[in-house]
Amino acid sequence: MLKKINALVFFLLCCGTAELWAQFPYFESFKNSTATDVVFGPQANPAYLTSGQTDPINGITDPVGDGYLRLTRNTTNQTGFIHNKTSFSSQFGLKIDFEFFTHGGGAFGVSADGITFFLYDAAVTDANFKIGGFGGSLGYAQYQPGSVGAVAEGVSGAYLGIGIDEYGNFSNPVEGRQGGSIPGTEPDGRSPNSITLRGKGNGNALTPDNYKYLTSKLTNDPLLPPEDRFDIRTSQRRPDSTHSEYRKVIIDLQPAVFPATGYFITVKIKIGGTPTKTRTLINNHYYSQPAPAQVRYGIASSTGFQFNYHEIRNLRINTFDPIPPVAVDDLGNITAKNTPKEIKILDNDTDANGNNTIVPSSIVITVPPANGTVTKDALTGIVTYTPAVGYLGPDEFRYTVKDVDGAVSNVAKVQIQVSSIKPIGLPDAAITLINTPVTISVNANDPTKIDVIVIADTAPAGATVVINPDKTIKYTPPPGSVGTTTFTYRLRNGDGLESDPILVTVYVNSPPVANNDIEKTSLNQPVLIDLAGNDTDADGTVNKATVVIKSQPANGTLGPPDALGNITYTPNTGYLGADTFTYTIKDDKGTESNIATVTIAIALVPKIGVSKALVSVRTAISGTFVVRFKFTIGNYGKDPLERISLKDNLAVTFPGTEVKIVSVTPSGTLKVNPNYNGFSDTELLDPASTLAPDIKETVELILSLNLVSGEGTYQNNATGTAYSTLSGLQTTDQSVAGDKPDPNSDGDVSIFGPTFVEIKKGPLYIPEGFSPNGDGVNDFFVISHSQGKNINLDVYNRWGNRVYKSTAYKNDWDGRCTEGIFVGQDLPVGTYFYIIVIDNLDKSIGYITINK
């Protein structure tokens, strides 16, 4: 009893200060990819959470949310630890348990090293925290390898270390460890399969009280009955508590009764099975060292030449003997006659382990009220007191509550005064359509429902308010109004007292308008239809996610509407014709629209075919090339086609050339686009072009090409597009070389490919004469295939006088004299001498005759 009084005094003292410790109970599953306030170490190859991770040794991946804290892998010379930033009060003692999984094992049937769970002074900051030595010290105590040389420090500010030691060195007084079980069960002093306690320590001093040995117990002690013996290491990870290799450690730190200090320490191991068995290995070992006021925990492990996986799950920390919550009286509650009263009875109740540990569903009414009833909300802990009909005066009830540990509070009382005060009402809200009355149950949500009548108070101009005998109100909004309108009413009780005005808000809504939709698709092809895209709402917005199908299509199927108001319609296989279905949609106020009809036209697939043939390439007298193409455009479908389009991009086809359109000549019902130039306008046909089923027409295209840079083989593609006059569906085809859009004469126009054009310049040709007589034939001195070359031309008469000169000749000399003294410009008929220099490199001389 003295322990309980001391704990309560401590709790009351702490109520005036900020809490410095964690809220009990503490739980960390280590199953997820993160753990709150847990620090992982060491810096290189630290301990880690396996959730979603693949083990590089065995290739096994732990599912997300079903992982473990892995301190070491199943390999040599591993170290791993965690420590937690959360501080725990040591005043009430601690109850600790967690599952551990030591499995895998090394060679020769030996495994190592072990796991320590330790507590250290919370005054040690994270920056100053140091883990202990590993090897046989298991990350807790100081460590001197080989018992010579430098000594590694132990855990900073350590209070208590519990070793779960499969290798058996944690209890061995070697390597700097102070005290131990002498002799060990092995010749080298080890005691495998042991649970060992070591005490407080700090630094690396080799003094008797620094991390000193407290006690140890073998799990497979030969003195135990065979059925009570077990190994720490198991063959595999066994999380199922019904399996014999399941292991869980339970640690109790029971505070010693004043004036004694420290704890009585008990360590138990739960072994799996049906049922499970719990073995007490260390029972009430007295550890007199006073604990720091606040402690933190850590867990460490290591491997050496021998090894194991060392893993942890489901750590729980709680006070050893939880303090029950304190229920505080709730006084001064007032309610009106016949009016329920909500009372937050838990708001002033407290729990030493943290107020969030009080369980609202655990409220028990130990003494009910004499003049009313009480109901409880198990989620919030709010209780509602309802006085008996007509009762006036005081009333009282009593209750208890539990915390998460099941500790029951004291009995607290709740007092209520039921008075004849004005009734209490709460605001109401409703929605109606334009020019449509709405009936509102205004009293349904009011705290005062009994022995009251509803009376009218205020209303907007043009509106009507009718009070019905059942305490509802029929409200008719002002004619034509849209949006928010309000009115008020009052409650009057049997004593003649009236409530304050109670506001009713009515939203007058104009319903959304669903507009009919028309869509089209081809044979056996689904189509996505935007139902909500053309629907409107005059006073709000359409909620696109509220489409409701009112009638199904007769000749197809519908997918579910999506959140954007789209739906997929799939026609029945082979069906051609029209199909319909209907739907409604709601606005943001939840008002449903009219019924709209969706009509879908299912038609045959239109099919256009295009081919392009190179007819000829010839060289003009001017040295340019004249190229003639013939396009064949065919309607291979059953629907007439309109808006025939034929596009040919010459800029892409003939780079590095000068292109001029000589002519475009369509046949039949195809119409030419007079603006076609092959560059800025690549469309050869006018939109008025049409094509009947099973009809082919042609388009002749003649080009003039001037090779500006180089020569070679060019390839060209054209694209044809058209629309069915019946369904409006589009068809497109890319040209194939030749005269037939379906090269195999099977109606398959899917074959496509470029039409090749080879443009090559011939050798330079200088004529022996020309006749500049104005008849349009040979009126100029033309040097063929001279495009792209720089020509220097000098012409002399028979007396050696130069009569014509050009340093950049362009095939434009018409027999006129431009040099020296001459009478008239036209040179007389005769023979002349010329000198031609090409690109300042090649020189040609000869004679030319002018005839007229």
C-alpha cells in the first residue's frame, strides 16, 4: 500500500509540470519501414527495418508492413543497435516484452553472439550517446579484446543490461567485463544459452562496479526438467506463437518498497506451442541501484566468427503496476425542463500514464439518476442526461472509467439542475427547387422537444411559413427566387417561456439541365462519350461524378460512368444503325436533372485509298526538271465520302531545290485547291471534293524543279483523308507507290510506302547556234545543265571585237550586242567566237552561229 501512496504523490506533483516522459503504454511493432524516434546504428551497415526489403543473403523479401527490426544478418562480424529518443518515467517500475528471433546459425552447430536490451539515463543526449563494446559485451558493457590493450567504452549512462546470449560470453568475466558466472559451462568460461543481467556503468573503467555482473540463468540447464529446457537459437524465424520455436522475453522491474531502492527484476521467456509455455529464468532478483528518474531504451546485437540473424518485433513498455485514472466530479450542469443535456464527463479526468489512455467506451454508470436517464457515446465518452418529462429540480448520477491497462478509476458524481428556463433550439437547413414548397422538421434536432410548440417568427417578403400540427414547418420561398433564403421560428414551452429566434436556412435551387448527346462510332468499335460536357447548372456547378443511367441501350452495352462524367458505349457485335440510352446528373446541391437522351450512330468504317505514281521526269531547255506525278484516290468503303483531302508536302520531299507548281489537274468529282504551293499550303484539293463508293479518281501534279544544291534520289509520301457523308466518321490513308491504292487488288489499302524520284543533271551542253527571232523557239543561248555553276561568257566577232560579256551568265543572252561601238543592238547573222569559263576552273572555246 505504501508503494501506491508514493506513486500517487509523485503523480500529483507532476501534474503541475510539463510531462517529460512517454505516454504509457509504449508500443513499436518494427513491422513498417519507419519507427518513430528510433535511432539506428552504427553509421556503417546499421541495424534496419526489413519491411519491403530483400535479404541479400537468402533473397527473401519481407512484405511491406510485415517486417522486423534486423540487428544483424546471418554473416560474420556484424554489429547493429538502436536506441530510442523517448523518455520513460522509472517511478512506477516497468513491464517490458518483445519477440526475438535468433536463427540461422554458423558452422559446427555453434552460433553467436546474442542480443541485449538495455536501459540508460535519459539525461544522455543523442549527440553524446555511445553504444557499448561488442563481441561478448553485446554492445552494452566495456570491451577489451583478448583482455589486453585498449578498452572500448560501454553504453553511455547505462542503468541495466539484459543479455539474451546464445554464445555465452556476456556472463564471462573476461575481455574487461566485471564479474561473471565462474565457472562457465564451457572450458573457456562461456555459458551458452543464458539470460544474464549486468548493472549500471559509464565509460571504459575496469572497476568492479562498472557494468558489473548481477546474475545469470541457463535456458537449457541440465538441472531443469527436460520439458522446461530450450535453446535461444532456433532453426528459422518463427513468428507464429503456436510453433515450438517461437520466443518472447518478458521483463518485470518491480519497484522496491520505500525505504529500499531499485527494483526486483524478473525475466521470463514465453515458448511457442498449443498452449504456449512461460519459463521464469530470473525471479525477483533484487537490484538496489536507484534508477534515473527518466530512462530510455536500446537494443544491440553482434556476430563474430559464428553468427545468426538477430531480429526483434512487437516491443511493449508499460508501468509495472499501472496507476488507475482519476475521475473528477462534474458539477454545475444546468438544463431546461424536458431538454437533454450533453456532458463531457471525461474532460476533467486524468491518468498518470497520459490522459489519452482513458478509454471512452469503458464508462460505467454505477448509480443512475433518480429523475432521468443517461446514454453514453462509446467513441467520444460524452454522456447525455435526459430529465424525466415535466421534472424540475436537482438530479445526480455516478460513474467510473478505465484506462488502456484496465485499471478502474474512483467513483465520480455528476450533478444536474433541471430548471424552468427558456427552451433551446438549434439552427436548421433545407434545400428546395425554385417555386417549390419544402416541409422542414425543425424541432427534430432541437434539445427541447417535449412540452413545446413551434411558433412562427420572421420570414422574407413574398415567402410563406405554415406551422403544421406535427411541429414541422411548410416553407414556400418567394416566387422566382434562387439562392439562400432564411426565416426564424421560436419554441414555447408549457410554462409560457419562449426560446431565442432559431434560424432556418433554405437554399432554393435551380436544377441542372442535362442536354441530349449525339455520338458516332464504327462497326464493333467502342466509343467514349462525354455526357457531362454540355450539361449546365444556372446557379451552381454540375457534379460530373453523379451520372445515373436511367435506361440501357438496346443494341450495345455501357461501362460505368467515371468521375468526369464520361462513359464507354460498346455496340453489339455486327450491329449497324442507331442506338440510344438515357441518363440524369446532379448539381453540387444534390438536385437531379431532367432525363437526357444519348443517340449513337453505328456505321460501317469508311475507307479511302491513295497511291502516287511517278509518270515522267524530263529536262527543260532552261535546265530545270519537269516532274509529273499521278495520284489515284479510291473509295473502298460502302459510304459516300465528302471533304476529300490530299496533302503533299514538297518542302519535305525536295529539300535543296526550287519548286514551282506547273499544274494540278483532278478528275471526276475532285476539285482543285488553287492555293496549293506544296509549302505553306500542302492541300491539293478543295473541301467540296467528293467520292462515291467503289469509284477511283486521279490528280495530276506537274512540278518544275531547279536543283540548287546537289542532285540525287528523293522520296515522297502523300496523305488522303475523307469523311463518311452518312456517319461523319473519318478515314485516312498514306500513299503507296504506283497506280493502285490496293496493290494486291484485294481492297487492302493499308499498304503504304514512298514514291521515289531520281533527279540527276546531265553533262554541260553548249549549243552550236540559236535563232533570236522572237518566235519563242531557241531565242536564247542556253547552256544546258549549268544550274548551280558560275558561268563567265565572252563572245567575239570575226574581227576579234568583244560583242557580249557576262560574269554570271544565266542563259539569258538573246543575240544583242552589249560591248564596244555598235550600230543597233541586234547582232547580224553570222558566226561568232566564244570563251566560256566554268567556276573559274574549266575553260571552253568554240564557235556559235546566229540565224534569224
